Amino acid sequence: MNIKKHIKLIALDLDGTLLNSSHELSDDNIQAINEAKEQGIKVVLVTGRPFIGTQKFTKQLNMMSDSDYVIVCNGALIMTPNSGEVILENTLNIDDYYYLETLARELGVHFQVFDQNSVYTANRDIGKYTVLESWLTGIPLKFRTREEMPKSMRFPKMMMVDEQDILDNAIAKLPKSIYEQFNVIKSSPNFLEIIAKNVDKGAALKSLANKLNIAQENVMAIGDQGNDISMISYAGFGIAMENAIDELKDIADALTDHHDNNGVANAIRKWALA
């Protein structure tokens, strides 16, 4: 027996969750989200992507009203899709950039940082995963030396990116102090994301739910990776994809199908729709 939950807000990760392996929205996922919205359920995208990497999907999902929101850069920013207005912001500064860029060089991994409009790297041998990030999200890629970065810049997130074995070796050598200064999250085998301390998807989702006067017990969240753990932990009903990492499955309230098999649509219809 499938017990329906009293869901008022559905938080959806993008890559590996709402999007299939081709990084596209399926017709069934779009339809299920529309069905939820027709029943008055608020749907929000919660992703590690920068804002520009969500715009294609908010348009496809018709999430472009003044009352729609996206949570981007793993919770560093809450924004409105239609205007790009920043509702909440927790960013890093130029001193954080100098420290982490130097550390990445010492560890032998590629490094990239974001503002709201571009991704920047000071690596002259631009890494293929930096190129992949730009291609995947549509955010412009810019080479900038350390000296060319304006001291007033603010960064929603910074990333160490490389081949899995190189990145894992670097992670093993990270100083303990980095975990005290920042929130450090491995969001995929090739991406280590670094954001401001006490910032994550769960904290941002809580802030948005409070703004919307929606109780924690009425929030459903669906994800697949390490950067989704805080969101799944916060939600009154947290769901892991079939393709999720084991750590996420262990804390989830339920499991749904693979992201290539409309797992989001199936979860919405199974647990949220009246």
C-alpha cells in the first residue's frame, strides 16, 4: 500500500535525478511536475549548477513566475528564474580564492570558480572537466590569472576538478582545517565543490520553506549524490534515486526508479499527488 504524504513543496536535484543520462527532461517528468503544480504543490530545482545552467529547464517546466525559485550552487544562492533576483546569498571572497587556488596547485588538481555569470580558471592547461562544466551548464568559460581577478569578486562556489584517481588522491591530502573553514562536498567522481561554511542544499531549502511558510514535514526532496544528503536529511520525506550513492540511500525514507526511467515522475505520483 502506497501511503500518500501531505506534500506542499517538492525539491528536485537536476543531474542524475530529474535529468536523464543525456542531461534532458523526459516528457513524463515534465507532465508529473505539471500535475503537482496543478494541485498547488510548489516545485523548486535545487542543484549544484550555476543559475545559467538552470534556465533552460525552468523555461521547459514553466517555472518563470514571480513566485518561482531555484536554489543553485549547492545552496549558496536562492534566485528567481524570471528576473535572476537574488533572494539569499552566501558567497566566498577573493582571499578564499587565493588560498584554495594555491592549494589546488600544490595538490596537482585543476581548479575553477564561479560568479553568477561565468566560470573562471587560472590553469593554462584548461582541464577537460572545466570544459565539460561549461558545456553542460552553458556558462561561459574564461581564463583569468590570479592577478586578473578583481579583488571585489564574490564566488558562490569553487571546485577542484580532475580524473577520479587524481582528485581522490588530492582529497586524501586536504588539510583538516579546510573542513573547518568551508563546506566541502564531493558531488560526482570528478567534482569536489567548496562553498561557504554552513551552506548546503538542506540549509537553503529550509530557508525557502520558511519563506513560503511550509512546514518541514510537508517537504519532499529527491536526489542522488553527496551534495543531496543535507537536502534529503532536512526534508520531511526524502527520496533517493535507484542510481544514488549508497550513503544517500541509507538515510532516505524511500527509493524511486533510475533517472533514465522517470524516477522523479514515479515518485511524485506515488507519494505526493492526491
